[in-house]
Amino acid sequence: MRLQEYSANESPVAAAMDNLRADPAAAACDWFSLEQLAHGSERVGGMVVRSAQVRKVLKTISRLSPYKATVLIHGESGTGKELVARALHTLGSAPGGPFVTFNCSNLVETLAESQLFGHVRGAFTDAREDSLGYFRSANGGTLFLDEIGELPLRLQPKLLRAVETHEIQPVGSSRSYSVDIRLVAATNRDLRAMVKAGQFRDDLYYRLNAAAILVPPLRERREAIPAFIAHFIEHYNRLFGKNVKEVSRAALDTICANQWHGNVRELGHAIESAVLMTENDRIDIDDLPFNHDDTTPEAVGVPVDAMLPSAPSDLVEGAASDTAKEWPYSLDAVIREASKLALIRALQATEGNCHRAAELLGVSRYTVYRMLNRFGLAEGRTYRTFRKPTVRRA
């Protein structure tokens, strides 16, 4: 059975329906197993690889991993920058060495230098014993500095020296120590703009950015969402002793249509909640934790005039009684066309928000998705192109 494909440039719902229609067996299926969700994906270095963008990232990792060059990872919060750093480590020349991670936003201003480079006993008040610091703790492995844009400006020259010379000097010591590490930094901020604003040293930026990796946001690789769902369900099944095996079509469509501003991290938390909330071995739309109004399904961009039924327009305008003698439709056909028209009007009124449209129609969101498929409206464009309907007059 072929799982629906998701594209950043197409509707998650429309793309799903297109593929499901191509497979009669899948078209009749309302539930998807973890194997179906994970189809076409692979896991490399702890990363779930499904989209072309991430395969490109993986190719860059494979090129850089043999060398201990400094790498700067760009990407929005929650995209998986630490996983990229871990992949560089595990696929590198010293995978058995330590992988030390530190978030620069957690640096204590007065202790920042000591946290990174260590100190000797008596270097300052409360320095009762020697401390290695993060650089020496990562010796022989990888030091991952997350949120490098939060590094205090006064500390940046010392970091630059450590990166260039591979030597550090603990606070209160006259001795320098050589460190054999790969430094990987990550940021969700625009460091180039910070350089122009005088908030980040240009020489440090150019040194860190010599080898760069951009991790795309989840909204640009929606085709990977089903694989992530399977990955997180398996993880939380093991963690909580659950046995979730399937995800409903309605839940899958809703998840894939969500904006996921928190990216993969937010998705993981949502699946964790769904695994905990489900009372059986299936996740349905009611088990999802987020407000469905946050989702923005994109489909349908066909001009409204082309979608509005021509014959029932007489009914909309109040046709004369004698037209009933020539009425060519059965009652079922009239109900179908009226339902289609009501759906279009509801989507126009809500600017394409399926959840609010469902509320206007007094049906479930799942029913709205089924109607979209039934009426052939889910064709990979956007509801946002809806305009007020033009009613044809007899």
C-alpha cells in the first residue's frame, strides 16, 4: 500500500489524496501502520532521512565528517541542529571520543570564561578546586556550542583564539593547554546581521562559517513528517511501555497541515502527548494536543466560477416552478451539488480554514476532508485564492 506523499509546495491533503486515489487499496484505508508511515525513509547517525533537502545535508555531513574542521550549523529552533552535530561526530574520525554539548544562552556572564576554558583552584572566590571547562572536557572528541549567537561579545576574541590555535588557558593559570577537538557551533540567529550591527565579531563569524550546513525548517520538508511520526511513536512506545500501532488518515492530514513553527521538536512533543492520550493502540485526531485552528491546510486554487455548478444556479436564484418539468437531476444529485456549494461557501467565508469551515457546516473536520476528496476539490493548490462567488443568473 502506498503512503501519501507530502510536498512543501502542495497541499498535504491534496497530495495525499492524489496518491491514495492511484491505489484503490490505499484509497479504502483510513488507518496507516508505522511501517507505512516510515516507508522510503532511513536513519543515519540518529537522523531520520526522508526529504531531498535532508539528503543534501547528509551528503555535506559525509564530506565534512572525516576532517576536524570547524562547522557552523544554521537553522530555526527545533530543526535538529544538534542531531546534525552528533552525526558529524559519529561519522567522523573519532566517534569513540566524547561529545560535549553546551548552550551558550546558559553562560553565566561572570563565569563564562571559566565555564568554557576552566579555572585553577583559588582563581576567584568559591574556586575551591580545578575545573577542566568544556573545551578540555571535549578533548579527543567534539564540542558542540549551541546558540553561538548568544556568546558575550567580550568572550568572542578568546573563543577565536581557541579555535585558531587549538589552545586554551584556564582562568587563573599561566599555562596553556592543547586541545584536540572538532568544534561545531549552531545558531538560529542571523549572524551576518549581528556582525553588521556590531553584536558579533566579523573575524569569529568568518572563522566559524568556513564550513556551513543549513538545516531546512519542517515546513519545507513536509514529505518527511510521516516518517518523523513513526519515529516518535516508536520512541515513546518504548519510553512509556505503550503499543501504538496506527495513525488515522484524519490525524495524519491534520498533523501534516500544521505549520509547526517549533519544527521537529514541536512535532515530537505533539506525538508524545498523542501517545500518552490515546486509550488504545491507535492515534486519532481527537488525541492530538494542539488547537486545530493552528493548522493551515492548503488545497484548491481552481477559480470559483469553474467549481460552482451551473445547473443548480437556478435553484440558488429561485427557479420558476415550470423549470421543474425539465429538471435533469435526481434528488441525490441535487443534494450532492448543494453540499459542494455549501462547502465552497464555507471555505470562502473562513479563507480556507477547514476547522472553522467544519464548524460552520456543523460537521467534523474529517468530514470536510472527505468532501474535498469526494468533490475533487483537493488538487494541490490553495484555499486562500478563494474569492466571493459569482452566481450565474438564468
